[in-house]
Amino acid sequence: MKTEIMNYPLNVLLGTFMWFVSLASFSQSSVIKESQTMESSVLNQEVRYSVYLPAGYEVSSRKYPVLYLLHGFGDDETRWIQRGNVQAITDQAIENGSAVPMIIVMPDAQKSWYLNSEVEEFRYEDFFIQEFIPFIEEKYDCRTAREHRAISGVSMGGHGAIMFAAKYPDLFSSAAPLSAAIWTESRLAELGQKTWDSFFEKVTESKKSDKRINKFTMENFGFFLMESTPVDKLKSIRWYIDCGDNDSFIFGNMSLHELMKDKHIPHEFRVRGGGHNWSYWRNSLPYVLQFVSDGFMKN
């Protein structure tokens, strides 16, 4: 055997060795699948999403917990990849042991606020719950119990994380809104008309400041949901809330913190130096990954 090996040309042996090294390296690298598509019958259109698959996913037979990571207003399914640096940050967190290997799913929600619109037949909430989660869990090797499903997001996506967790505590075990776009009743009434129209003209019919607090906003906007949802349901969720001290949404997030304290809802609340930007959110992501991982590991 030794003689046979030595008779092979050196370049062939070296090439074979490098091929095996390359294959092993590839199989142990995380993968980003950007702008994948699925057909939605609820929305009657194609929906894009991106997904992070941890190192070893392609060659493993195990199933993984899932974090749904939502984008902000005006962004799409690529923003966490291109601005949030999600792959490198998650790789490092898994490598240093602060996070467990997980699948991260980043759907495109347009400017829907992740809601079923009041003004047109665009039912994003129904799509997400009825179609998207089942689609992801069929296509990828996901652990499907609520204990292994978490949700997070920035700005509009932070609102989405609060809304989905409060409405569907049977589906999510942890929620980590970052710089969540939430307003108290008084702040929502004071919101400038131009800003209101820019944000919500495709979501709600309530235009004037004296008609903004109505059945639709009370049932769908984050702060009001946290006021009206039964406390026992909110307590079933692990909450992590994070907002910069120079963020325009700090008042809403601090008010949410006070509300949850008054209701004796356990949660972690973090305020660090920074504003409403990707520099802050990139620094927040490792904390989110550790927080949801701690929840995954408890079950």
C-alpha cells in the first residue's frame, strides 16, 4: 500500500488532499440564502425571504430552533444581511458559545407593519401565521415546538415582534424587539400628519389625530396590545427590550417598560448609548442571540 501511494504523482495527491479540505471547510461554514421566494395564496403574490443556515446544516440530520428576524419600515429581506451583518455576528456568537446553532429567517413585509391592513386586502399577519411559518418548517430542518421559536426585529420589525408575540403566545417563546416603533396614546395623537400618512396610509383609514385611537389601532398597535392582552399570556413570553438613549422611540419603549413593570411581567430592558441606526442594532444582535439561545436551552 505504501508503494502504491508513493507512485501517485505528487500533484494528484496534493489536489485530492486540497479537495477534501475544501469540502470539509464548505460543509462547516454557515450559509446565507438571500431573496428566496414562495407563493402566497393569502397575499396573492410572491413573497421574498432570506435565511441563515448554521455551519454544518447541510450535512447534519439534526433539527434547529428558529429565530424570525424582522426588518424595519422601507427595508426588505436583505437588510439584516447587508447592513446588519447577521452572518458574521451569528457565526461568532455560535463559535464563542454565547448562542446555539439556529436558523434565522428574514421575511420581506414591505410597509405592512406586519398587520392585516384596514384599508386594502393585504393580510400580512394572516400570511405570516397561516402560510409562512408552516412553509419554513416544512422546507427547513426546524424544531417546531413553540419553545424553539423566537421573534425579533428593528423599528417596524420591533413593533411586529411585539404584535406577533402578544397575539400568538402559543407560537413564540421569546420576543426581542429592538428600537420598537411604538407610541403611547398621547404620542400617537401628537404625531405629525405628514409622518402619520407616510407610515400608515396603507394600513389604517384613521387619518385625523382625534380619530387615530380606534378599534383597529387598539387591537394592532404594540403599546395598546400590551395594555389589553391578558397578563398570563404576556408572562408566558420571555421579553427582551432594547432601545438607544438617543432614539426617537425611547419614550415609547420606556413607557412600555413601565407598563410591564406595573403588570409584573418579567422582562429585560436595556438602554445603551446610540440612536435609531444599524450601528446600534449590530451591537444589539449578539445580546438578542444570547437571550433567545438561553430560552432555547431551557427547553
